[in-house]
Amino acid sequence: MRRSEKEVKDIHEIESILKRANICRIGLCDDNIPYVVPMNYGYRDNSLYLHSAKEGRKIDIIRENPNVCFEVETDTELVEGGDIACKWGMKFISVIGYGKARIIDDRNQKKKALGIFMDQYTKGKELIFQDKEIDAVLVIEIVIDDISCKKSGY
């Protein structure tokens, strides 16, 4: 990271950020053409969990090339700088990582992953998953290989 004074190295803090953010953007590569998709997600134990329709461009790309980049940010805030353009800025905390995506087919594994996904937003509320709902979605796990975090303005 170029600005080492902004780097967050504490994995517990990084995991806290991953559990706090709401949107994850995944970057895929379709025949050397980048494709970025914002998605809801869940994080646990060095993996991100996403759910999706069973077909579509991102699914086609993942089946061909499971390598992904992802990004989340939180605590964004515009810093106003008056009449001086270069005094304006943003406060933010961001996490960028790389990993391999895999599609989870087993119903029990999908149910567990969807529980992790829902826990991201409900903060532990018990939810019921019906088999027909589980069968209707595709679940993606991204196992994280590399991760970095930057805090700017905090």
C-alpha cells in the first residue's frame, strides 16, 4: 500500500469492517474485460458468501474464471474544503481482497451459507429457510487469499 500510514493490519479490525459494511463489489474478468457487480454478502471465517439468480453474466464468468477481486467500504463521509478544491476529500474505510469463487450446490451447505449471509444484516435474528427458497437461489463462496484495508480521515 502506497500510503502505509493509512493501512490497517489488525485482522480483527478488518473482520469487524467486513461484518459492518452493507455492499460488496466483486470484480470479475470476462475474456480480459473487467466486470464489476455490487452485491449483498455475508462474511465469516475468511470467506464471503453471496446469493444470486441461478444464471446470468456473473455466473457464466465465475464458471469460466473463478478468480475474483472484491471491495467493501464503510464510514464514508464527505469532507468539505470551502472554496479550495484540493481541500475537499472523503473519509472512508475500505477493504480490498482477492480470492477464488466457488458455487455451493449442497442444500445443507447452501442453508448454512445463507444463514451467514442473513446474519450480516439481521445481526443474529433466527430465520427459517424453506427448501424451495434454498433451491431457487445460487450461493457463491469466495475464499479469501489476500486482503488489505485502508482507513482515510479517521
